[in-house]
Amino acid sequence: MSSLVGEFEELRVGVERLRTLLENLVVRGLRACGPDELTQIQSHARHLEQAGAGHVAAVLLELHGQIERDDRASAETLLKAQTSVRLLERLLTLRVVAGAYDRAIAIADAGEGDAEE
């Protein structure tokens, strides 16, 4: 179970970094996006794909391509990426809380079993 918590924590840290990167792109503008940011976007996309968040990874790769092509649709895709990342963050939070709740119930049930004996 602790390995699962570690995986969620690693993913949470990655999502937080990605969210910060996307927010910086909003503030600075997409045309100011350089090779470092493009590499980071691609790296985050690979990581999320491996973690099972293919939808978010696909939006990031689409954003990456649009920024490289200087496509005007990149601003809309940036907003989609931000929305997808925030939704992923909420889903992860719900899974972590559900797991903690299930563990607490199991501990409480085990304690009741000991009290009955």
C-alpha cells in the first residue's frame, strides 16, 4: 500500500510542476516558449502517458506541436491542457482520500472484531 501512496505522491509532484509550467506559459505568452519549456512539456506528456493519463498526455503533445508551428489554436489548447491537468489533480485527490477512508474503515472493523472476542 505504501508503494501506491508513493506513486500517487510522485504523480502529484509531477502534476504540480506541470501546472506551474502551464501557468507560466499563460503569463509569459506562448510565443515566449523556448526549447526548455517545449522539452518539459514533452517530458510531462511521456510521464503522464506511462502513469495512465493518456488523455492529458495527448493534449500536452497537441500543445507542443501547436507551439512549434506557431499555431493560433495553441492558446485554446493551453486552456484545455490546464483544465485536463486540474481535473486529473482532482481525480487523484479523490482516489487518495477513498483509499485512506477504506483503510480507516478496515482498521475500525478490525478493532471491533478484537473487542467482541
